[in-house]
Amino acid sequence: MTDAPGVTSEWIARDDPRVGSVGLAEERAAANAWSSFEKAHAVTLTSETPVEVTIRRASPDAAPRAAHTVITARPNSRGLVIIDNSGPARLSENVEIVVESGAQLTVVSLQEWDDDAVHLSSQFARVDRDASLKHVVVSLGGSLVRVNPSTRLAGEGAAGELLGLYFADAGQHLEQQVFVHHIAPRTVSRVNYKGALNGAKARTVWVGDVLIGRDATGTDSYEQNRNLVLSDGARADSIPNLEIETGDIAGAGHASATGRFDDEQLFYLRSRGVPEPEARRLVVHGFLVEVVQKIGNAALQERLLAAIEAELAQIEVI
């Protein structure tokens, strides 16, 4: 883990009160991980000056493992936590995220696993009064990768921005199930996931659920998922859901779109002398970089843009 002032990192026992304070396992893989981990990794941010922390995971082999991580942003703290996953893996885990009053936290879960890796991750967050969480999921590597973020906007004025970027190659299965629960009044959420698919049996699944509770008056919420299919044989499933239990809201909506290229964009570029293969790559690049640019870390953004370029260089876009 990257050392930074205003950050503590420690291993805590299963009976530590921080474990389970945000959420409990709700499906089989998460329950298996919950019952199997030995100690949890706790990262606590206290600095009111922005800090950056990187949790690096690079397994030496693909032996099955369970993990539990607790990330806490204390009141009025500011920080970015990057969970950097690479190498071989058979990992099932739970991640708990606590954003206390007035804190501003960004958590990036980056999956650049080896091609045959399996990663199942349930990530629970609670955002307290006047606090904000930006949660970013980037899935580029792995054979089967499922990251399910769940966010509870529990304090009045809490805000959550959930972003996702994924690129599925032939045979890859990338899945995200996103849940946002507006509990307190005047909470705000934005969900924006974007993905590209190329190759036979490339598969992505996105399920977005937003629940606006009966006490969440003045809520402002919007979720969307967009997928760009680059070849025959690829499949993207996208299911947005919205449930509202109060009639006193500022706004709520959802959208989903899956398709191929925008012909007008291609025509514009080709009319200005850009060859068609390069024009198509530019369209894909532009489609995906919107999410990257919102991360707020120049070095990480540059790294992800390079990874996207590497993905595009290996394919023949139709």
C-alpha cells in the first residue's frame, strides 16, 4: 500500500466492530468470502488535505482466496483510494466503504487481471450527512469479473457518483450490478456505466437499481448504461430499474442504450480525411474516455487511456 500522511493501514480481526458496519453478504460468493477471510484490511483516512492511497494486489498464483477490506473516510477528510488488481487470481471478496459527515472520497476499483482470472467482488458503501462518494469500476482484464457496488445515501445532503468502464474481449464475461438506496432527504446520485465489446462470446451484464425511500424527499437521481458492440457474436445485457416510494422528489430517471457506431460521427471524420479504420477507433476512444476523465487523477487517467489504446490496437473494428 502507498504510504501517505493522514492515512492508517492495519489488519483487523473478524470481530472488529468495523467489519459488517456497512453491509452484509447478500449472495453466495460474497457469503463464502465473508466466512472464509482470516483478517480484514482496514484503511482509514483522516486528512482534510487530499491524499492518495493505492492498495496493490498482485497474486503470485491463482489459488482461491477470500478477502475483506474496510475503507473509512473520517469527518471532513479528503482522499482517493485505488484498489489496483493485476496478475492471476481466483478471488472472492467484500469491500466496505464508510464516508463520514462532510468527507469527500473517491474509490477506484481497477481490474487488470490476467486473461484467465476470476474475480467476484461485493462493495458496500454508506455515505453520511453532507458527504460525497465517487465510486469508479474499471474492468479490462480477467475471464470472469463481477463487481457489484451498493451505496446507501444515509445522511441528509449525501451525494454518490457511480461510474464504470469496461471492455470485453472474446470469451470474457464482465458483470456489474449497481444498487443505490436513497434513504435521507435531499440526496443526489448519478450512475454512468459505459462499455465496449469485441469478439466471439464477449459478454457484459449491467443491472442498475435505484431505490428512493419514503423519507428521501427532495432526491435527485439519474442512472444510465451505454454499450458499444464492435463485432458479431458479442452480447450486452442492460437492465435499469427505478423504484420510488415518495412523491416529493427533485427528479429521477434512467436510460439504457446498446448499439453499433454512430454513422454521423464516422461520416464527419471521414469527410475530413480520416481513414475509416482510424475513424472507428477514434469513435470508440471518445465513447470510453468520458468516464476516465472523471476520475480526477492524472497519472491513473493516463494509464487507463494507454490501456484502452492497447485494447483498440488488438482488434479489427467492423
